[in-house]
Amino acid sequence: MKTPYDPYKNTELWNVISEAIDELIENDDLKERTTHDHIVGYLCQKISFSLTEKGN
């Protein structure tokens, strides 16, 4: 099933965010209440939009 976050998968941004979330979970600093891909994709989308909006 396609999601709006598919364009971000397998990108460096996706990998960095996913790894950071994994570290927070491993340290018991964060608990996922939805799928990992949804969380990572949402953050990728927000960051990309913000950078594009600012012209970076």
C-alpha cells in the first residue's frame, strides 16, 4: 500500500530519523504508539516541507 511518506524511504533523512528514534526507544526515552514508518515518514515530511518553504 502506498503512503504519502514513500518518497522519503531509503533516503539519508529517513535513515537518520529512524536511527534516532530507535536509539530513543532503546534508551526507554520514547514509546511508539503508531507504526515506526508512520512516525519517521511524518517527521521527514515536516522537515522537508520546512526546508523547502525556507528555500534551503
